[in-house]
Amino acid sequence: MTGLRAVRFAALIACVCPISVQAQSNSLYTQSDMLDAPAIITSLRGNISFTKEEKKNKDLTPHDIIFPHQSVFTADKESHAFLVFSNGVAIGVDSESVIDIEHYKQLPFTSKKESQQFEPSVSELRIRMTVGSISVVSDHLSPLSKFTIDLPIGHVRIHSASAHIHYDETGVRITAYSGSLTYYYPDEKGREFIAEPSSMRMSRESALLGRHADTITVEEAEEDWNVFTLATENAGKRVFFKAGGKKAAPTPVLIVPQGYFKQPESRPYEFIK
């Protein structure tokens, strides 16, 4: 292949596979290059507490920008919140739920890589869910990024999915509305690949045996879970993260005017408890 043909071929590959080229360009980094990354509260209802480094902050309000690495979110009864992370992941924390964001770091990026179609750099997000329900929408993470949710029984690796995870005394139920995710049993006793549209439950007893307790269709799952997941997806579309450059974290920017968020309670979605 001549030099000119090689250049043309490389240009063609870059146009056809932008995400692959992006992944290769981000592969040359170390852990020390990654920074604490931000998230924004797009909306909430009720009382949501945010604890970081054993210091309880004031209750969160809409549009608060936070750095959630090593923090705990607690949603009181009849409360919920929607968070959008700088890697594009959106999470809805439902009533009477607690999540511990044990780790969230991201490689800084420049304005040339800003995008809402795919993650502009590489990130690591690990959440521990202790009780309650969350919805997760993750549809454009970098192939090099990692997103894990630890549960009292097993853990989940998120690929590209819109899903709901509910944990109570009967076990954990994972409902995939789009995309797929992988559930790993405790002590590496196997895994379950959960793809749309399906809902799978693992009880404590079945998880210890490395098998699921039951599988149902998404239509048979709680309707409120679907509505909450759609609301989480909607929240993710409201934010754009402006690059901070090579040494600073990005800054969230609301796509719609502030006045939109100050309208009366009526929303495209409504929760009835």
C-alpha cells in the first residue's frame, strides 16, 4: 500500500469507526490521569440527603452540581431524584432507596471530543445499592469504560441498557427495557445475561445456588418501574457536559431554559404512590 493510499485508508477508517478510534486514543492513560467527575441533579421531589466523607451536606435541590465520588444518596419516603453523570449515565433514585457511589472517576477531555452521542473519554463508575429501587439509562459509554452496580446478592455490569433494579426481602429483580446487562452471582457462581425485553429475579437462596428464581415479561413487571425508567431516560437528554480541558473536570449545562424546570408540578410523567 503506497503512502497516499495508506493515508486515505486511515481517514476512511476514522470516519466509519469514530468510537473505535476514540477508544484507541483514550487507551494511553494511567489511573493518575483520571479526575473526580461531576454529576447534576436534574430534578427531585421530597427529601434527598447527600453524604460525602462522613459529612452530611444540606439536602439537595434541583440543578445542584456535585462530585459524587465516595458519597451516599438517601431518598426518604415519597421522594425521588434524577442524576446525570458526566459520562452520560442517568440514574433515577426512587423512594426509600439508598445508593453508595463508591467510585466515580473520568479522564478529562477537550472541546474537540464533546458529544451527546457517545462518551467523549473514559470513566469508571461503581455503585453499591443497599435497599430500594433505581432506574439506569446507559446507552453511549466508551468501550473502555466500566460501570458496575454491587448488590447485597451479586453484582451487575451495565453495557448499553435502559433498566430498572429493585431489591427487597424477596431478592433482586432486574428488568431490561432496552439493551442488555449481566448479573453475576455471589462467589463467582455463574452469571445471567439479561437482554430486552425481560425481567429476572434472584432470591437469596437461588443466588447462593447460582440460579435465578423466575423470569417474567416486562409487561408483567410493575408499570411504575417502566414509567420511572422513561423519566430517567428523559433526564439524561436534558444535560450537555462542556469540556474542562486536559486538566479539569467537565461542567454540566442544561439544554433547556431554566424556566422550563420552574413550571408547575405537571410533567410529561407523573408518579402515583
